[in-house]
Amino acid sequence: MLIENVSLLCSGQLIKGRDIQIRDTRIARIGKDLRKERGEEVIDGQSKLAIPGLLNCHTHLAMTLLRGYADDMELIPWLHDKIWPLEAKLTKEDVYWGAKLGCLEQIRMGITCYNDMYYFTDETARATKEMGLRAFLSGVVFDMRPDLLVETEPFIKRWTGDELITPAVGPHAVYTCSEETLLKAKEIADKYDTLIHIHVSETREEVDGLNLSKGMSPVEYLDRLGMLNERLVAVHCVWLSLEDAYLLAERKANVVDCTVSNLKLSSGIAPLNYLLEAGVNVCLGTDGPSSNNNLNLFEEMKVTAIVQKNAYHTPAAFSAEQIWSIATEGAYKTFGLDMGLQEGALADLALIDLERPWLCPQSNMISHLVYSMTGGVDTTIVNGKVLMRNGIIPGEKEILEKAQERFERLTA
Ligand SMILES: [Zn+2]
């Protein structure tokens, strides 16, 4: 495949008139006037900006079905009174169509890979494969449903080696999993060398609760259980001490910041300044679409930047360049993905229509991507395959209809 005459960002500068050649699943060459092979598929890149595909580093994708269902509540009553009772009624079919709807939205937003934790993980995997996205998937594990832990290992065995799906282990949080469950989750992750995906220190109640019961913070507790390492994906980390941040850095654990979800649930603001100062690898996620309520990483970047500026009372903090780097490089590092617009990298990328008012004048494009982007992803490519072209995704109408049906059944 050859993307002709496209614009790129090179050290933040807009460079026009380049070609990107994709061979199989990788970017083979980037240059000027590359020779077209006979019969090669050509994409016109005129007036388009190519960016590496975005990574949504934390979500519960099938919760697209619960979008707008329970707003304006705090985390614990939101989970207990609204989300968990409805999730108890979820079927495989619901998760399959909810995940398809989430894939659809992510493709439209230029997201090429996501990290998920939910129920009926095989259904999410099947939906994701059909839509062509890349994903790290963990079945959620907590004590109230012992069957979920039992399902973890067979799921990993089924999906290990798949070219798009990477299985992981997903203990929900320290307040929903006993020490025994956490240790079992760790044992499985160690055995199969997978990531551990867990919510950590999301609310003040969680941290206070663990301090009361164990006399330590969630981060210290996970460290005591031997779970803090470069395979840990610690989501939220809102209520952290400076010691927690240094411990996460020392153990090379990764943190996913989900600013919009944390703000919407009024959980707090993650201390990104001292996480970064301590040297922790940070990346961004939207969280589930019922606490965000969308899957838009451009919005996540903007809100993160402006909230952090306000938290530290200086507009100079968290520049567009820094946020862009967290959203891209931080994510590649967390998931060990060979990404970016360079030769040899995975052919996971998006083309953005430059002829949109919010991208004009074409000056500081990183600033536009972080602060002004409100749409216009035109083409999304994953693993060398085109998933959306000129804004068209095959099968979109059916997915919207089925998702609507599933929502109506769930809430009937
Ligand atoms: Zn979450």
C-alpha cells in the first residue's frame, strides 16, 4: 500500500509531500516520490496529515451500551446502585455489540489500539478482530464473582500468539480483590508473562480504606505482594503520596491517567507533576464510555493539559508537546509496541483531513492536535489494513442498530 503526497510531523514541524509505503503489517519506507509497485493499493494523502495511531490505554469498551445511563454520581454509589446491577444482566451478545460500537468510535477517533478490562472477554476479542483493531484484553477479576478468576487462564491460552489481540490479567482493584485473588492474578501473569491491568488509588475512600485495613497505601500494598514491575498497568493513581510515586518509578510500573473520568466522577486529579518528576512512565486512557462519556483521546489530551495547568497554577506546565509525548511515547512504552511514523514500525496510523477550520492556519500542528482537534479523522489503518477510508467504515449502520437494540433490552 502506498499513501501518496501526505503531510507528516517531523520534530513538530509540518512536512508536506511525502509518501508512506506499507508492506504487510509494517511501514516499509517514508520518502519523496516512492516508486509504486504494480497493482499496489494507493491512498491519496493530499491535504491529509498522517499521525501514528493513538492508544487508548484504559477502557471498558462494551460500556458504550451504558453511555448516558448513569451520570452525575460518585464512583462507589455509581458502581453499587447503577453499573453493577445492570452489568449483572449483561449477556455475551451485549458485550459483542457494545465492543463493536466502541471499536467503531475508536476507529473514527484515530485510535488503533486499546487496553480493556471487562466481562465476556472472548466476545470483545471477537468483535475487535472483526473490526481490525489491536487490543490488550483482560477479563475483569473480583471476589464477588470467583468464576471470573477461573476464566482468566483459559482466556490467555486461547489468545496468546494472536497478531492483534494480546491477553492480560485484570484484577479490578485492591478494594474488590482479596490478597489471595491478587496473588493468584499475579501468579497467572508471571506464568504467561502478561501485563497486569488494575485500578489503583482512584478515590480517597479506596486509599483511606486500605490504610485502615492494611496500614499502607494501595501502591505499597501491591509492592508488598510483588506486583509492582514494568508489567503493571496502574490506572488512575489519583490519590498518591510522593513516596508512592517514587516507588512506582523505582519498580518501573506504568500509570494510565484518565482525567476526564476522574473529573466526571469527581474522584480528583492525578498528581502528574510528581509522577513525571519521579520518572514514572505515564500514558492516557478514556476509561469506560459510561464515565467519560466518549472514546476521544484528543479531548483527553486537551482536558489533561488544561486541568494540570490549573492544578499547578501555571500555564507553562504540561505543554502540548509534553501531552502529545505522554499520549504517544508513554503508551508505546507501556505496551511495548514498536510504533510511530518511522520505517520498520507497525503500520498503525491515521490520516487527518487538514482542510478543517480548527486545523487552520497550518502552523503549530501539535498544538492543534492537542488543543483544537474536534474531528476530521478520515482514514484509519491498523496492521497494514484500512479500517476506515474517506470516513467510511463498512457495517457501521448495523452496529448502531444492534447496539441500540441491546441497550433497550438491558434497560427494559
Ligand atoms: Zn476503569
